[in-house]
Amino acid sequence: MTAPLFFSPGLDPGTCRGATVTLDGAEAHHAVRVMRLKVGEELSVSDGHGFVAYGRVASIDGERLVMVVDDTRYEPPPATRLVLVQALAKGDRDLQAIEAATEIGVDEVVPWSAERSVVVWREGRADKALRKWRSTLLTSSKQSRRARQPSLGEPVTSRQLAASIGADPDTVAIVLHEDAADSLASIARSVDAGKAIMLIVGPEGGIAERELDMLTAAGARAARIGPHVLRSSTAGPVALSVVQTARGAWDRA
């Protein structure tokens, strides 16, 4: 089993073998109280932007852990940046979606308040909800041993989403829709190298026709994943898997 991963935003990318890295705060609490790491056990620490230091626990003082570095590596950015625009969904299905998406390799997630979203982030609730999304991205990154944490974009309305599509020529936006004529795999294979891919997933009730028209008018392409209609919690992760496979990303891993 691989060593557990923890994050330290202040980790110096110039850290080398023999140096020490200190964990404190929430990450040290997780390592010491939850994972119950002991002196001599292996762990890894990342800055969240691709740099990872590997080593062993040298000392533990309360909830302060010191690691001696044995090795380091740098995980380069992906060849194709993947963005998941996830509609707000009830029953934490949106959290389930971004959790799995992180494990699969998404680079950014954006909360979308779609027309048919049952969940509404009213004033005062958005901050709490965003903290849950951010926490989910962190814990899923640690579980999947990702050296790069996905970023969390600002929540958008349908109009804001359409405006962002029209303003970014370096991103190919794809709306997942069961009635689309083109397959997601075929569109993914056709995207030019260097461009990002944005996958847009609707809520439980689906994307409203006027939303679909608005997004495609802004430049998004509609695509179907396969023959079946997927839940809001599974459509994004499955779509990411299709894109990764179609573009050969996992062949290079």
C-alpha cells in the first residue's frame, strides 16, 4: 500500500533529500490522531501543485509531526486540462460527483446553479456549501494520492456559464445531453492539443431546453456519453473517464 499523502501549501519545491518537513494544524491532526502514524512510518507531503516529498516520521510532539525527506518528485500538469461544471443536486449527489471526479483526474470543478437544480445556495448558505465542496476536493485528493489538488471555481448561473464559454477560446465546452447526436468520445478525440475541455453536467431534472440553447449558442457542443441516462452524481465522473480514455491520458500515466 502506498504511503498516506498530506498537504502543506507552504512546502518548498526546493526541498531535497535529508531535509525535514513539518506538519501542523489540521493535516498533522489527521496524521497523528486519525491515521495514528508512528515514528519511522512512511508518508508523503505535497504542496498541492505537483511537488511531493517522500519520507518517514522523525518525531511527533502533540499534534506536530516532523518528517525526514528520503526522496522527491514533481508531477507535471496534465496535457489536457479538464474542468467539470457540476449542477447543484440534492442528497449530496453533487459532492459524490466531485469526489469521484477528483479521483479520476479533474483539474477544476465549478458549482452551477441550473434552472432545474432543486438545491439553491441562498445568501449565507453558499459559504458553508463551498467549504464542503473544498473539503471534499481535499480529502479525495489525499485518498487518491494526487499531487495536484483540483481548484474550486466560483459558483455560476446559467447566464454566467454561457458568458464564460463565449469568452474563452482556449476551452472546448461540452454539454452532456442524452439527445445529442455526437458522442463524447468522438468530440474528445477531435479537441486540439493544448486546449482545455469543460464538461457540463445538469441536475436531477436535466438541463432545460432554453439552457441548452443558451450554452450551445455561446459555443458549447452537445454530446451523449452512451446509450443510458446517468444520474447527476455519475455523469461527470463517467464523462471524465471517457475523455481520459479517448485522449490516451491513462496510457501515459
